[in-house]
Amino acid sequence: MDDSLQWQFFRRTVELLRQRGNQVFVLVGPFNEHMLTEGGLRTYLKRKEEVAAWLLQERIPHFIPPALRVRSTRMRVIRPPPAIDCWPSG
């Protein structure tokens, strides 16, 4: 993900906000996961995990809600992963 221009600028923006004394809270999502192809969903979930790991590493309060259960047009139920919630202590 380090080659993503959007990710680089997001990280830089968070860094600048924190350097200037701002409190930062990140809400990741929501996203229409049920609209993704299987390959797209795998990629998206991997990216979401990478974002969560970075937020934890940087001790940035955040919330990553699970996707709503939605019946897709292919009539299969997509069960979302659990929400990831982080409020660093300290």
C-alpha cells in the first residue's frame, strides 16, 4: 500500500494534524462490500487490515464497523467480519 499516493497523503495529513495538536479519530468505511467481486473483496479486506494495523501502530483512535449483512444479486449471504475498535490508552 506504500505505493498509493492517496495513502501517502492520508498518512502525511494525519501526521500534520497531530503535530499541530489536533486530536485525530479515524472512521474506516462504510463501504458497499457486497458490490465487490470476490477478488476485489479479498483485496479490499487486505487493505482494510493494513489500515487497521497502521492505526494501531500509530496509536490513533479509530473504528472500523462491519459491513451490513446484505443479500447480493447472486443470492448468497455475505457475512461481514467483526468490527475493529481501537481506543489507545496512555
